[in-house]
Amino acid sequence: MATGDDRALLRIGELARRLGVSQDVLRAWERRYGLLEPVRSSGGFRLYTAADEQRVRRMQSHLAGGLAAAEAARAALAEEGDRTVVTPPEPAPAERPRETESDPAQALLPATDRGLARLAADLRRALDAFDEPAAEAVLDRLFADFSVETALREVLLPYLHELGARWAVNEIGVATEHFASNVLRARLAGLARGWGQGRGPCAVLACPPGEQHDLPLIAFGIVLHRNGWRIVYLGADTPLADLGRTVEEKRPEIVVLAAVDVDRFRHSIPDLAALTRRTSLRLAGAGATAAVADAVGAKVLAEDPVTEAQRLSPST
Ligand code: B12
């Protein structure tokens, strides 16, 4: 494949950012399934076309629908043969770049980082005002313009984190925090629908006894499923004996436990150590210290939920 117009082409970093997929995953999909057909720049860099981007979006949608990675790739490629066109997300009107005939890939550009910041500010305003319809409208826009991964990593999770700081200095009250958490929880629950489907490896997700903060764990599960995993979600405040029984039954590839408070892990060290003898245990959240992970023989997922879920992709 050759083209004389490098401006219409994307470097791998930009493609990864747009799609919310790591560069490693893109390279793996190219190598294993021939999903991408980069051309080379004069300097030897891989450059990707709008068709590459659309193929990856179709692959993501098939993964989200429960297909295994190889099947999802086959389906994404076959649809191109049938000339099935997947419409890329529509940028917000204010951010929509001008289309030019000589540079068609420009028409596919998503809203810019400025657009993300504006959506984040709109969301905060709507939630601060207890305005659920306005908040839903901003969320609709956000998920239309950006990948789920970008929306979660750049807007929803930072919003939640910041909520705590604003709460700590009395800028907002508990009512705002509860209202906002519940609006976002409902949206995440919608994105999580069907995450138990598919034939990929199984991940069991839970919070240890006493821990209520499960929103980041849900975000993590959503991205994990989009990368081919099957999710068994036990959620907040899970008794470890029940978790152990689920592990026996489902034989998951990994178990991820998340907690804000390290004591939730510290109080259960013997049970957690017993769990690591039966499965691969990962600890996450602010309570997942290296010391407690060492004590139970688990690994720590130290980055944000989206980044960690992408790293655990079975396709890499
Ligand atoms: C929403 C919220 C709640 C909701 C939770 C709703 C839900 N279902 O999740 C409710 C109302 C239940 C709640 C209750 C409480 N909360 Co609260 N809550 C929050 C808030 C505002 C957002 C939490 C969140 O989702 N953050 C988003 C995540 C992504 O950000 P993060 O926590 O900084 O996480 C980083 C990493 O740890 C990592 N990460 C986090 N989780 C995971 C999971 C995975 C899998 C991975 C890979 C990574 C990862 O990603 C982030 C970026 O790197 C935080 C503020 C904050 N700073 O987070 C307070 C906060 C966590 N809560 C706090 C407190 C004190 C409480 C209560 C004790 C309040 C009370 N007096 O009742 C109770 C405790 C409940 C319990 N027993 O667990 C404190 C915790 C202080 C501490 N260090 O212990 C915080 C920090 C607020 C504050 N500034 O004081 N809370």
C-alpha cells in the first residue's frame, strides 16, 4: 500500500490514543491477525490509514460483543470485504474539524483534548447542580466522541478522584458525592452489560470485606472485557469465603481485589494468602501496598484501572 499524502496518516501512538488501545495491542493484532496494514514513512515509521482505524473499531465492537480475539479479527476483516462501513464517532459540532477533499482522514479526527476538558467541565457543572438529564447528555456526547477507554481514563475516573478532594475541603457535600456516584454508576452498569459473555479468559473482580468503593473496579472490568476477558463481578464487600467458592467453581485466570483502605487487605492476610495458592491474585486501589501484596503473595496493579486492564489484555 502506498500513498503520497502523509498528512492523512497516523503514527501508532496517535492511533492508540484515539482508539484507547495500547500500542502493544495494536502491534499484536497486526502481527497475529493482519488487522492493520501500515505503510512506511520515509523515515521507516509505521503509518496507519483511516481504514486501519475503522478495522480496529470493528474489532473492538466484536470483542465487546463477546467474540474471542481471533474471531473478532476475522469478522472485522470480513466486513471490509463486504464493504460494511462502520461510522466513526461523530465529533461534537463545536470541535468538528473542517473536511477537505485532499485530506479525507481529517474528517475522522475526534474532538480534541480541548473537547475532553470541556466535556469534563460540563459534567462537573451538571452533577454539582443535581441535573441528571444534563449529566446524561454530557455522558452521551462523551461516549459518542471518544472511546470508552479515553472517556473513563480522561474524564470519569479523574472526576471521581477530584470529587474526594472537593469533598475533603467542604467544597461539595455528601449529597453531591452520592448523587454523582450514582449517576456514574448507572452509566458504568450500562457499559458493563454482557461482560460475562465470550470465550476469553475469566477474571473474578471483587472488593474485600468492608470495602464499598467499587466504581474503579467496574471501570477496570469494562475495559478488560473489551480486550477479550469474561468478567465475573462480585463487587463491593465480598466475604472471602464466598470468593473462595467462586474461584473453585469458575477457575478464573485471575482474581482482582480492589480497596481504598489497606486495612481491608491487612485484616484478611491468611485468607488472601490461601487464595493465592489457588489462583493468580492481583490487588488494586490505594490500599494495595507492596507490603500487603508481598505478605499474601499477590501482585499489585499500581496504575489506573484503564491502563492496567489494557496491560492484562490476553491479545498482547
Ligand atoms: C465515590 C466515593 C465513595 C462512594 C463509593 C461508591 C462506589 N460504589 O464506589 C461511597 C459513598 C460509598 C463512599 C463511602 C466512603 N468513603 Co469514599 N470516596 C469516594 C470518592 C469520591 C471516589 C472514589 C473513586 O471511585 N475514585 C476514582 C479512583 C479511580 O481514584 P482513586 O481512588 O484515587 O484510585 C487511583 C488508584 O488507586 C487506582 N485504582 C483505584 N481503584 C482501582 C481498581 C483497579 C482494578 C485498578 C487497576 C486501579 C485502581 O486508580 C486511581 C488512579 O491511579 C473518593 C475520592 C477519591 N479520591 O477517590 C472518596 C474516598 C475514597 N472515600 C473516602 C472515605 C473516607 C469514605 C467513607 C469512610 C466515608 C464515610 N465516613 O462513610 C466511606 C467508606 C465506605 C467503605 N466502607 O468502603 C476517602 C478515603 C480516605 C482513605 N484514604 O481511607 C476518600 C479518598 C475521600 C476523601 N478525600 O476523604 N465513598
